[in-house]
Amino acid sequence: MISPRILQSIDSQYHQHAHRNLYYQGSAAVLPWTRFTRELLTDCPEEILALEDTHKSREIVSYLTMQARKAFCHTNQYLDISTTHTDSLQQVYARLVEDIIGAVKDRRVDETILSARHSARLREWLRTSNPFTEKTFAVAGRQLEPVVCAEYEAVLQLEVLQLNTSGIKGPLLDIGCGPQAYLVKYLRSQGIEAYGVDRFIATPAAFLQVGDWLDFSLSPGYWDTIVSNLSFSNHFLHHHHRNSPDCARYAHKYMEILQALRPGGSYHYAPSLPMVEEYLPASQYTIRNIPVTAHFSATVVTKKATAEE
């Protein structure tokens, strides 16, 4: 269990540096310590040295990594933090913990050196995992303006996705269901077998899986209904407009989603994806586009009952 003082230090660091631009020039790109962190390293060296225990250090590194993933995604929901990138981010924090333990053991705790070293590693991780950030963030200010990201109420999602609870067939999968999983929980309250997957789940449950949709494996012909509201297709469109190399990964996952439908099953999503929908074979799928606003539409792709797997 992580000690209260270490938790307070970690949480204060993330609070102080929320939306900080790691590419900003000069000292502002470094993540200085908070008062709680300084006091922890000055007054409680025994708590730091206790982290030489492998189990305790792993717990700290996991917590640091989880909080960092949340912080990055709250700033920009389009950041790719799938399994591979999460593993490398975890290495960044493992090295931070090693550095701090070593500095305390040697009684040479230098905030300037430790902060600069960690900030440089985070910046390199961001540059490697999400190359578009270097160009985009380099011209931004010290604090980044968060990309709007919200979790909508179930009734609104049903309206946008053209779904009626009386006609929904289960099992249903919500890809990018949101931390609160509003739609999944609402559908289950209506007796519908619904499940969700999301990078962040506020309250764990057997019907909710924590994970990135690019890593989530879908069994062919298993789902009657799959939905994703302003999640998977929104990110796919983002990568398409940026000519991102990740576009191919999204295209592959999109086809995996369609193949996961049972014959007669439907994939409901918003926004629409005209750049791939036009290539779907009419012999296997029917496509319905529904205007939501003047510049925004939803799509329902239904696998024909005669479609061959």
C-alpha cells in the first residue's frame, strides 16, 4: 500500500503540472517539485528507501504511470497510449523512482538535476510515442489548451446513434464507453446484455474492461450490436485528417469490428467515416448515414444475414 505522504506528493505533482507543455522552451519545460515532494524527500528519507523493496517500487511506478496516462489524455484525448506506449511510459517512471532512491541513499538530492532528467525523458517518450505532438505543441504556450472531451448521458447517445432500447439486440459492446460507462449501465438496467471497454474505468465491474480499443480483441461473429459515440470513429477521423501512419491500424480495427458482428448485427457510430464506408462491399453490408447537425452525421453499418465470414 502506498503511504499517504507519497500519495500526497504524487497527486500534488500532477495537479501542479496539469496541461503543462513539455515542449515549451526554457525552464518552463521542466516539472519542478511541489512543497509536498520537497518535504517528503527532506523529512522522510526512510519512506523513499523503503521503495528498494521490489513490490513497493512496482506499486509506486504503476500508480505514477496510471496518473500520467490520465493527465496526458485529459489534455489531448487523441494521444496514443496503447499497450506498447504504456510499457515505455512505465519505464520512464521506473527510472525516476530509481533516481530518487539513489539520490536519497547518496544524500545528494538535487531537485534541479532530478526534475530536468525526468522532464527530458517524458519529452522523449512523448516525441517517440506521438510524433505529431512535437510540431503541434512546439508553437503552443506554456500551458496547453485541453482538447474538448466529454462523456454524454445515455439518452443523448441513444438518440445520436439511432438506437431504441426496445429494438437493441445483445450482446452489445460499447467501444470507448467512457469512465462512467453511462450507456452500458443504462442498457443493463433495461435488461440488455451490454459491455464496455475504455482506457479509464472509474468503477471496475465484470462487464467493463480497461484497455485501449486498438489492443482489445474482438471475436468474429460474436456481437449483435457494437457502438462507439465520439470515440473510435472520432479518433480514426483525426488520424485520417493528419495523414497519420496510425490510420492503417484504425482501418484494420474498423474491419475487425465489422467482422465481429453476427449476421444481421449492426455497428452504430458517430462521426461517420466516409473514407472507408464507400469501400464496404454492398453484398455484405448496408450503410445508413443519419445527419445529426449540419456538419456532423452518424452511421449504422449492418452486416447482411447472408454475408459470408
